[in-house]
Amino acid sequence: MSNPVLTVEQLGYYYGPKQALKDVSFALDAGQYYALLGPNGAGKSTLFSILCQLLQAPQGTITVNGINAARQPRQVLKQIGIVFQQPTLDLDLSVEQNLAYHASLHGLPGAVTKQRISEELARFDMSDRRQDKVRSLNGGHRRRVEIARALLHQPAILLLDEATVGLDQSTRDTMNDHLRKLCSESGITILSSTHLIDEVRPADELLVLINGQIQLQQRCADAMASLQLDSVQALYRHFHQQGER
Amino acid sequence: MYWTCFVGVLKRELLRFWQQRSRLISALVRPLLWLVVFAAGFRAALGVAIIPPYETYITYEVYIIPGLAGVIMLFNGMQSSLSMVYDREMGSMKVLLTSPMPRPFLLVSKLLAGAFISMLQVYAFFAIAWLLEVQAEPLGYLLVIPALLLTALLLGALGLLLSSFIKQLENFAGVMNFVVFPMFFLSSALYPLWKMRESSEWLYWICQFNPFTHAVELIRFALYGQFNGQAALVTGVCTLVFTSLAIWGYDPKRGMVKRKVGG
């Protein structure tokens, strides 16, 4: 790959004696949508926690746009937007107040904050809910606000940690359409972890993480063709069985 | 950039406080019960001799005002600790911790914002006490600001430190039993320490080692325009130690908050 936006090399992580990530290596190109597929407990959230520096890996290196995360962690965090698996919005504050808080944590000045909030809410069709309390939003709208918030500081990479869990099928479909459009229109790279196989589309770049190890990094359609499998489910099952051995 | 971030953290805490106005009421009910009910019952039983900084005999209500101000901040510190554990369980603490600002700066900003909220509550209490004619010297209410700030930081830092140790909300009952109540009762908040010494020498020494005792004395002296150097030193040093340990606790490399995440 040329000029990857994110490079992870030989990342390892342990919880006590249990190894959660084993020599995880991959690279992500700019403007692509990557689906990180793996069962519960595969290490997806651990990987995301390390990427956004909530955890520090004892081995391996992470580079974002050529910046080493261990040496310049703050510079790296500026380039990463993240939507966590758990909802992290303040329910008693308005949509705008939640977004403004995030912008302040990234040091964005007031005028820039206002402009970016307007842009991001417009992008996710949420402009009319700007003053509403988050508590009054449904699950899908809350997720949109969280994604809008993660984009406020204009990161190069957006990490989505099972961001569609708990949403109904049609909301998930809409959200997934939005995200792919975001990649093609804004050039941002998205790494979206999921255990919901139906969310992966043949055109997606696919990373399969099982038992803390990357089993595959390839375009989903190409992987299916090379293994002569007719569905993403079959592809996933194939690697799942391999990983279990 | 740093100022924008600090203002953002402060604004969020103020908005949350405003949204949860019942917090102010519950924060005031406790000390007011002590002031109006408890003090009325104990006034006769607990005579207060002339001790510094007082230059004349004072009523028991006047004596406990600094202690009750401290109690408001003690409970607020624990409340914010509870809310940090809740935030961490709910995930919103991650939003703060994934900011590109230095983590010590973020945690100190949160501490300062919490201290500001604590001080607002204390001044609301002072105002009600004033209306009940339990009053200090007028200038004292201004001079006490640094003492209140330092105390609020001390207790906020203790809360922050505890939140880095406590893994689940359920464990918070233990904090009330093993931290809040001993700190409160083993201090000079409700009775002068010479009274405690008359009853038990070892209890007196435990009170002397309690940083909350020194925070209360710092407030007491400041309310009367006096500076208690020893109290300021102990409160300041303990604030630094608790803050440093809390920052260490939230460090992803060595942290006590390092725990298994799902997925």
C-alpha cells in the first residue's frame, strides 16, 4: 500500500496472563472504508482502546500519517475521531452543548466550533435537532450525533467501535450508507468494528480479527472470489473456523 | 487552546449542575440540618471555650460553620468522584481521556471545575446561615475564598483518586463508610480537638492526622481574617499528593484504571 494513513505493526496486548492481541499488523489507506470483523471477545475493543490511547500496548508500533503514537501521542489523537460502543453523550445537555464540549476538548475556537457544528449536523440531517436534549433523541439520532461529534476536529481516521449495535435494521442501513458516503466525499478513512456480518458489503476492505490475530486483510469481494465463497457469511465462517483451530 | 479547553470543561460542569438543581438542594439540606437541628440540641451540651481564631465566646452554631462548609465540599468531592466512576462505566469519561490535551491538564481542569461548583454551594450555605443569623465577619467571606478553593481541590483530588481505584459504582457504599464518615467525624468540624483530647488521646491524634481537620481549620481562620500556616501547608501538600496519585491512576501506562474492555 502507498502512504497508509494508519499503520499498525506487531501490536500485542495482555490482560494478566491472557494475550488479547497477538502480533496485530495492518495498514489503512486514505479515503477507504474498512470493516473490522470479529466475534465478541476477539480483541476489537482492545485494539480501539490502544489506537485512541486509553490503553498502552507493551509491544508494537502505531503510526498515523507518519507520526509515531508512542512518541507523539497528542498529535496522533488530533487525527483520530472515535465513536465508542457505549453511548457517551451527556443526556441532560443539548446536541449543540455536547458537540461544543467535544470541540473545546480539542481546543477549537468558538467561531470555528459553531461553523463545524452546523456543517456536521447538516451532513447527518440533524440541524433541526441542534437545541434538543440528547435524552429526547432516539438511538439512531444519538449515534448520528456521536459520529458528527467525532468528526468535529476533522480527523484523518474515524474509528467506530460497534457503533450500530442496538439499532434497528433500517437505521443501521441508513447509517452504513452515510458512512460510506462520508469516505468517498471527504476522504476520511473509517475503521468500523462489528460482529454483524450483514453490515459488511462486498466492496468494503475487510479485516478479520479472531482470537486477537488478524486472519485477513483484503477487499471483501476479492477474498470471496479467491476462496470461491458466495457470501460474506461463508467467508467469515471460513476464517472463524481457521482461527478456532 | 488550553484556555478554550478549560472553559469547555468548566461550562459542562456548570451546565450539568444547572440541569441537576436537586443536587444543590440535597447538598444544602445536610449541613442545614446540622446547623438548625443538631446544633440546637448540642449547644448546651458542648460549650465552646475561647480558642483561636475566636476572640470571644461563640455559639456552637458559629463554631460549626467552617466544618459544615468543609462537609459540603467533602460530599461534593465524593459526588464528583461517584459521577466520574459513573462516567467511566457509561463511557463518557473516555471522551475526556481521548482529548489531545495532556491528561494531567484535563484532570486538573476537571478538578478546578468541580472546586468551582463546590464553592458555589458553600456560598449558598453561607447565605442561608447569614439569614439564620449565624454569621462570620463580613470581610471573612471574601478572605476565605483561597481557603475554600484549596479545600475544594483537596477533596476533589481525593475523589478523583478514589475514582481511579473504584471499579464499580456498587463499591461506593464503602467510600461513605470508610472515607467520608471517618473524615467528617474524626475532624474538628463538629467539635474542637481539645474536647476530643479530653475523651481520648489516640482519637485526638487520629484527628490531627486527618487532612480534613486542617482544611476545616484553614477555613475557620480565614473566615476571621487569619492565616493558619500549618493548616495551609498540610492541606496544600495533601492536595498535591492526591492530585499526583490521581493523575498516575489515570495514566494508561501504569494506571489503576487499566481493566479489561469488552469485544
